[in-house]
Amino acid sequence: MTGKPPFEAIVAQHGPMVLRVCRATAGWADADDAWSETFLAALRAYPELPADANVEAWLVTIAHRKAIDVTRAAARRAIPVAVLPEDPAADPPDGRDLDLHAALAALPRKQREAVAYHYLAGLPYRDVAAIIGGSADAARRAASDGIASLRRSYPKTGEL
């Protein structure tokens, strides 16, 4: 059978990777919105996607743009609360380690995106460069610098 798989199969196969990318680029609070927006946009564009397209790179490109959109929208919105929490990041929403998220969020934007797209999404550096701009060598360097910074700043509990 030739052609593209059903869109549901694309979501099932690539959904977790896209969520990791959204969490790394948009943050925990906005990752679900960025993920949803990514797949809504992808669903609309999927019929026009060539059968031989690199689906991972295509989805990461969409996720990159949606993470920017969601982050910008969230920055413009005020969220009223009755009582401010003592430490809003004290309890991760799903029990995961937010120290790593904080260390990743502290990286410069290009390094954070290069680490997310290469190490979390598994994209080759040429695809990372196409998404964030610059050359494959610059993307490799940004990812390398980002990982080196994470190794210095993240508490040592194992290998990254």
C-alpha cells in the first residue's frame, strides 16, 4: 500500500515526542495547549503533505511555531487567583523532575531549542537548523553548548 498513514497513526506515533518538544520550548504550563494547537494545524495541513515528507521534522516545525504563539499569548494574559501559592513549581504537574525543566528553561533560546529538537525530538542537525535558523554546524554547536551547560547546572543524578 502506498500513500500516507491515517492521521490518527501520526498522532499516536509522534504525539509523545511533540509533547516533549512543547514542554521544553513552551514550558509545562503551556505545553498541552501548544501540543493541541500543533496537531490541529497538522490535521488541517496533512492532506497536502507529500507522502515522502519527513513527518517528524514537519511536526517539530509546527510545534516550534505553536509554542511561540502559545507563549506569546500566555504572556499577554493575566491569570487572577484568590491566593498566591508559596512555590508554584514545588509540585510538578505529573510528578516529574522540574529541576531539569528549570535548567533547560534557563538556557538561551537557541540552545534550548537545539537541545529540544535534537535530543528530545531526535531530529538531525540540518533539520534543527532549518527550524531555528542558521547552519547545521551552528545548530550542533548550540546543542553541544546547551548540553554542557545542563551538565554543569543540573544536579548530578545520572547521565543526560
